[in-house]
Amino acid sequence: MKVGIVGLGLMGGSFALALRACYDDVEILGYDHNDQHCIEALETHIVDKITDELEDFADLDLIVLAIPVDGIVAVTQKLTFLSEKTTVMDFGSTKKVIIDAVPASIRKNFIAAHPMTGTEKSGPSAAFSDLYRGKVVVLCNVEESGEAQQKLAKKIFTDLGMKIFYMDAQEHDRHAAFISHMPHAMSYALANAVMKQENPKAIIALAGGGFRDMSRIAKSSPNMWTDVFRQNRDNLILAIECFKGELERCETLVAQERWDELYNWMEKANDLHRIL
């Protein structure tokens, strides 16, 4: 299988390593605007070759777009030279804007995928082959994709040990705003709030597991998440408004010393982990 990966960071690099671990005969061509990423990807055998011309992807079996969501939209406009056999998969965290931007001439080639995985780290050095194993991947609007492309995507994700869910793009973006995008906004807000109030020594001394867990994803790339927030703006605003309402509810119960109601509010929140 001949594969092209656009974006050689955590997601793209880990996917390349996962393919190598799963299949015996994989040839991987890499593309990245970051020269250091290209050097590291070659040195660690994430890719076999590097190119700076997207036209070199013309006859590949699979192209993976593992770059920020605005970049995915831009790259899809340049892939109109593809053959019918090529499958293109994007790993963007939003789906509707990306799907709407795919040129009609390559819509059959395109699989809109969102692997629900990642870490706060970035770059080829953060890549590892098991990033995708056991995780969920959401495929959106697959009825608009070609049969061969659907079949290949399902086989690859299944072979990598992923759980496949199917969703409408609009539905995905609404759910992602609550379950993925809002938590990132919360983590950034928490980090900024603490940094404005506390000195570094107090943070080091008192920051336990809870704070570290909640603030961990504030290390995530602002470049990537600004794009995500921009593309899913309306859904994110709705999610933040809902969260603000719950936080204000907590503030009111504490301020008015309504401890029994606060207990019930917390107990209701415990229901989430019965689902998880």
C-alpha cells in the first residue's frame, strides 16, 4: 500500500507507525511545511521519503490529512488531480466545514474521519504506534464517499483496532463541541485564571492530580485549536453557555449555603461516569 501523509506531527506520525506495525508492505511519502518535522520523520522511519509537491500524491492508494482544520480545507482544493482509486482521509476535529469545502470532483475519494484520540504533545517525536488502538473513530457522511473508499477506510480502522461510529457532520460537530472542544476551552480558561492569581511556587506546591488532569490539555497547540474553535464557533458558544449556566448554579448554591442542593447537584454529575 502506497500512503501519503500530510502533517507529520503526533496524529500523522502515529498513524504512519500504526500502519507499519499492522501491515508488512507499506510505503509512506510525507509532506510537511515544518522542515524539522520532515528531518525527524525520516530519521525515525515514520516516512520513507519526503516531498514538497502535492502532485507526487497523484497515484497513491491513501492520502491522510493530519493537519489543522483550516489547512485541511486549503489542501483539499489542491487535490483535484487524484485518480479514482485514491482514498483521501482527513483527521480534522470539525467535519461540516471540511466536507462542504471538498471539491465535487474528488468527493467520492474523500472520507471524513475524526479519530477520538491524541495527547497534549506534538511533533514527530511524540508519535507512537498505539495511539489509535482501542480508540473511537467517527466517520461522517460516508454515503457521499465511493464504495472502494468506504471499504478501505473501514478495513484500515478495523485492522488498527479502532471502534467505528457513523454520524452526520452537523451532528458530529455539535457533540464534539460539548465533549471535545469545550473541555479544551475550560482547560485554557483554568490555566489562565490560575496564572493570574497564583505565583509559580504556590502552583508547584499545591497542584495535585486534579489540577494537573484538568489543565493538561491547556498545553495543546493554540494554532490547531484556534482553527477548531473558528470552524465550530456556533456550537462551541452554545456549549460554553451551557457550562457557564452550570458553573453559575454551583456559585449560587455555595454563596447561599444551600449544601443539600449542592450535594444533589454533585451527585447528579456522578451519573456521567456510570455512562463512561
